[in-house]
Amino acid sequence: MLRRRILLTLAIAATTLLALWPPLYAAGEARLDAMAGRALATFAATRALNGVISVVQGTEVALQPAGVGVTLSVGELLDPLNDLVERFSWLMLAATAALGVQAVLLDAASAPALSLALALLAALCTLRTWWPLLGRSDGNAWLPRLLILLLFVRLCVPLTALGAHAFSERWLEPRREAAVAVLETTREAIDRIETAPPTGDRSEEGWIDSLRRYPDDQRERLDLDARLKALGDRIDLASERVIDLVVVFLLQTLLVPLALVWLLWRLTLALLGDAMRPQGGMP
């Protein structure tokens, strides 16, 4: 019994001091700011690519004599990537909002009133542990449960931010940087597509002029095929990198934080929940 009381007192003291430790919140806030900055940079890169695609899709591109058929071909190449980028932009907006919500919760959890309430509850629960009569009273059975809840609220957001940031640095950030680099180079490649008004009508040309221009037309046609193939390959690569970014931000802002919240809740119950049950039943 004495050993159980000592262990419970140490557990209450350690978790309460950790929950009230200011550097923990400063570190959590810094990690949230870093993740939000990366999310905004990624969102800006995708919106820039979407803007360039929208401009090029509505422009006649001078890649073939008189621009015949080129506008349709380029539009067909860019449509799938444009749709994917637009949908990803909404995901990025939601991811940025989720990080903002976490920042607000972090500020709320570190409020002085909550800190004072947590310290008072920790003192009462410690007293309840060492005073058997107080521990057997049904009137204060809510104290341990409230302490566990406040400890969870205080520790949840900063520890989740730290864990998600550490996971992101180790496994997600290299993928994000590589994907953003591909999107930027794709935007630059699309932006370099030259535009020009259609050339004049060649229906009045003689057969001699047409024959004389035939080698140049064939070279331009071959160049068109090569450029369209290169553009198609780059668009396919950009689409794959957008999918990578979807995975990165789903893990960073949803799956990993939820897993850490569940793990932290189970750990809090393991440290304090069972230990706060008096012998013979629930408090």
C-alpha cells in the first residue's frame, strides 16, 4: 500500500510538472508554426501551377504551323493535372486550417486559469492518496477523473505537435520538398510555352511555295511531337508528386496526430487511471 501511494504521488507530480512546463508549449508552438509555414508554401506552389495551367489552356500555342490542333492537344494534356491540383488545393486549405485550430487549442490549453486549476487538482489528488478517509469518500470521486482530463488536455496539443513534427522531419519532409520542386519546375516549363497569333491563311499558296516550305513544316512537326511528349512526361511526374503531397499532408495533419492523441490518452490512463482506483472498486 505504501509503495502504491509513493508511485502514485510521483506519477501525479511528474505529469503535472510536465504539463505546467512552459518550454513544452514554446516548443509545440514553434513546431506548429514550422508545419503551417510549409503548408502555406506548398499551397502557394500548387495555386501558382493552377494559375499557369489556366492561362495556357485558353491560349493558342504556336508549336505547329498556324497553330492548328495545338490548343486542343495541350488542353487535353493539362486537364487531368489541373483537376488534380484544384482538388489538392482544397486539401491544403483544410490542412492549413487544421494546423491553425491546433495553434488556437495550444493557446487555450496554456491559459493561466487552467494551469492554476491543474495545480490545485494535483494537490487535492495527492492529499486524497495519503488521507484514507478522503480517499474513501464518494463526494470527491470526480477529482481523479477531472485531473486525468485536465492533464490530457494540457499535454495533448504540444506533445502531438512535437510528435507530428518529428515524424514529418524524418519521413515526410524529404518527400514534400521533392514534390514541391517538381511542381515548380513543371510550372516553369508550362510558363515557357510560347504563344503567338495564328499565321495567315495558306490556302492561296502555290504548290511551289508549299513544296519549298515542306522540309521546315516537317521539322516543326517533329519538334512538336517531341515537345508534347516531354510535356506529357513532366505532367505525369507532377501528377505523381501531387499524390505524394496528398499522402504527406494527410499523415501530417490527420492520421499521425490522431494516432498520437490515442496513444497519449492510453498512456495517461495507464499512468494514473488504474493507480487512482482505490482497492475494492472505482473511486
